[in-house]
Amino acid sequence: MGMETSNEVIQIPVRIKELREDLEISVIDMAHDTDIPYETYLSYEEGKHDIPISVLYKIAARCGVDVTVLLTGDDPRMDTAAVCRNNGGVRIERYPGYEFSSLAYNFKHRNLEPLLVFLDPAQEPAALVCHYGQEFNYVIEGTVQVSVGQRNYLLHKGDSIYFDARLPHGQSAVGGPARFITIIQKSVS
């Protein structure tokens, strides 16, 4: 991961705090409105803990902005088509072992969030998460174990899974690094 990527990740909590303050929303109200415990929210804003993508969506929705504003500091510009060239996505390292690149960050009013995900098997898998909507994963390199609810699915290159994202779920690399595309349905605000 390059210096620019690390700097972008560091800037996310700063952008969130500045936006919250500009909108005159207290930390207590933001935590309450996003259903995040106060101490946890504060640790996100202070940059002490990585912010899960699902939380970034909640914060963006509460602030009335596209999540791209939190990720890049800019509003999405495209409303007909947004091309993302090879290695051109906005990188977000959210959990140990997960590296996300947003592939449609520059498209306005998107209903889906396509992400390229790199899984590092040397890291502990992240805790299972739940979020609004449905999710699609397509493995493009390596082997990925996808846990959904009480079941585990082993997916190889070319395999895919579509599931209810309200169920606890997570992915981990098996036997080496893995990459997959995930398409997440964004919450309705």
C-alpha cells in the first residue's frame, strides 16, 4: 500500500469530524443517530480504530452526503457512467487482512457499491458483520471462505455467492492471498 493510500485512510476520521462539526451535530447525537455506542464512535472519529464500511455508510447517510465525500473529500461527479481503470479505485483499508478499493466512487446516486477486496491470509479474519440489503461476491483469485449465518462456503476462482447481508457474514482467504469483487446494495436513506 502506497503513502497516498495510507494518507487517504488517515484523512477519513478527520473528514468525518469536520463534516459533523460543520453540520453542528454533537458526538452524542451522531453516535445515537447511527446506532453506534458513544465510545466506539469517538474512537472512530479520533482514528483509534478502523471504521467498518457499513459504519461509513451510516455516517454518510446521517450527514446527507455520498460516502465518497468521506473517502476522498470530493463529491462524485459522474451521472451517466464512471470508468475505473486498472488499480484506479479509491483504496480503503478497513480491517486487518482486508483491503477494499471502491470501483464506482465517482458515480452519483449509486444504489450499489462495487468493491475489489484483497484478503491477506496472514492476518486474523475480521469479525462477522451485518448491514442492510444484499451482497454478491465473485472470486477472481485464490480461495475464499464465506461465512453467512451458521454456514461456511468455500469459493474458488470463478465461483460466486449472493446472500442476505442482514445475516452475520465475513470472508477469509484460504491457502494464500485472495481477491474478490463484492457488490453491496446500499442502504435506503
